[in-house]
Amino acid sequence: MRKMTRLSLVAGAAVAVIGGAMAAVPSSAAPGGGECELSGLANFHPGPGADPSGAFAYDFSGDLTNCGDSAGGPSGFGTITGTISAGQTYTVDNADGTTSTYAEPVPSGTGSCATGTTAGTAIVDWSDGTHTVISYTTTSAAAGVLLQGNAIPSIDLPNNDPLGAPLTITTTKYPGAGAAGVLAFEVTDPTQCTAAGGVTSAGIDGFTGLGSTS
């Protein structure tokens, strides 16, 4: 209950800054969609600091749990989980026992610890073996972050081996869906907001949804 209350306050802050642009996550995820709780970590290089016009880049990964999935198939409602990542190394286990690694595109943004905007592409690997590729933007106000985006058909990831072939990941779950989320960034050391190099890392907690509004 404490976590729900904190995130509700964060959502209120985000709405106050962004106005009426925010769509409620459960509405955007229905029908034929799903909503999940997101918990993860973002690493910045460099990170946002005190300059509202400062440029930064980041990667993140997280777990999607407590999902209500109305497109889950015969396994029933609410049984799916997932992992989500952007700007990370994507690893594939090959049939011969080796692994291949690929580079996810690195999200970037402009802003400070107080306000900012970012854009990127995230990959969701679901526990039923399906995938969703999401093109997204975020708008932040203090710790509150509003995410909006869409599932895109596919993405090509370059192979980290110069001689290796690229990898195409295709959206096989929620194709054409919209995406929305209300998130909280939790900076471990707030003094980094005024230090050279800005924030190095932050926890991510909140709720995300995928689906259609009609």
C-alpha cells in the first residue's frame, strides 16, 4: 500500500505539469491488452544534472510483473511476466551452445533533474516467448515520469561481432498497440543533480500498459 500511495502522488505531479495529455494506463491497455508493474534500473552516461538544456543518454532494464493480460491465451488472465530493456546488450543463446550479443539502440534526452524529455526504443521479452518492440517518449517532472508510445513492427539490432549478421526482433504480442506508463525515478544520491556528470543511476518503479483505447 505504501508503494501505491507514493506512485499516486508521483502521477499527480506528472499530470500537473503535462496537463490533460496523459491517458490512464488501464484504459490504454484495454481491450485485448495488458498492464504490468515495472521495477528496474536506469544507468546514465552522462546523466541529467542542473542544466535544463543538458543532453544525456541512458540504458535501462526491468521486470514486468503482476500483469493483467487479456491476450494471454489459454493460460488465462494475469499469468504472463516479462523483461524490458533499452540501450543494453541483447543476448541470444544459439543452438550450438554459444551465445551471440547485439546492441540495442541507446535512448537519449534533454533536461535536468527537475524536468526533461527523452525518446527511445524498448524491447519486451514475454514469458510466453513473444516479443513487443516499443517506440516511446517520456516527459518528466521531478521524480514523476509519463511514458507514451506505440508498439512498432520490428527492430534490427547490429551484431557485436563485426562478422556476425544482425538480429531482427519482431513484435508478436500486442502488434499495433499503444503504450502508456506512469513511473517514478528514484535517484540514490540526489547531490549528483548538481555535480559534474549528473546522475549516474536511478531506480524505476511504476505501472505500464499496452493495448487499444477502443
